[in-house]
Amino acid sequence: MDSKQADLTRDKLLQAAFCEIHRQGFQAASIVNILADTGLTKGALYHHFPTKQALGLAVIDEVIRERLECLVFQRLRESEHPAETLLEIIATIGQQRESESILLGCPLNNLMQEMSPLDAAFKDRLNTVLTVWKDTVEDALLRGQEQGVIRADVDCKAVALFVVSAWEGCVGIAKNLQSPEAFGMCMEQLHGFVAGLLVNASA
């Protein structure tokens, strides 16, 4: 198998594993289902991922983190107007009504709830993603302060933690209620909170 084909096989396994873990949780995720979804053999799976744990950790690093990277992290890092971009991201995501993540829950948060108390390696990888998220939002808020857009009295570190926590809470509540409408209402309130940090909001 050449390197390009190996990469395609690995990516296929990761995407199928992500979907299975998202639907079933890590512990209940079935290797049989993953192989059935990909049409690959058990040998191909274990060539790339020697254990189920290794597969789960790769899903965190290469699927969940990368999705957040594209959706949130990269956009905030590259934005010349990070406060405005943060509001745009929250508004756009809050308008989702058919997203599988709303009904199945946030893949990151699901794994934090399920696996962090049970497996130190999972806890460390999940905390890494969470820390990147918090730090990226904090940096966006700090740059907003430097630009005179975010109020000077805002504690950007504390607010970043709250924004990420509230965001995840919105998805968790919507999952429990099986209600995209509840998700939209919750994210609208988060949007209002962030908008309230702007200098012109206190005028």
C-alpha cells in the first residue's frame, strides 16, 4: 500500500470511528460497525490503530480538534476584527437547526463527560482541545481590547472560560431536550452577552 492510499485508509477509519463514537459513545462504539461502514478489514484498522484507545485518541486529535480548528480557532486567529468574528461565529452556529451535533451533543463534551473520569490519556487530550479553545477566545478578546472594541474592564481570561462553558452548555441542554429551538435561544443569549462586552454597548 503506497503512502497516499494508506493516508486515505486512515482517514476513512477516523471518519467512521468519529461517527460511531458520536452516536454510541466511546465505550459502546463497535469496531464491527466501523469496519462495516468503511468496508475495510480488521487488519487494516489495527495497522493504523493498534488499540481502540489509540483510535479514540486519534479521533480527538485529528477529527474533533480539526473541526473546531476550521469552525472557530482558525477564523478567530486570522481575523483582523476578532470581536466581530466571534459574534459572527456564535450567531451562525446559533442559527443551526438540523445539526447532528445538537441532537447527539457536542462530540468534545460527550467524551469529556464519558471518558475523562475513566482514562487519563483521554482526559489529557480533551483538556488540550479545551485549553486551545479557551486560549483562542481569550486572545480574540484581548486583541479586541487593544483595538478599543472590547471594554477595558473585561477580564478576558474569565470571560473566555465562561463563553466556552456556556457554548458547551447550550449544546448539552439542547441534546437533553432534543430541541434545536432551545439551542438557538441559548446561543442567542450568549451572543447578547458577548455583544455586551463591546465598548459601544455601555454607551
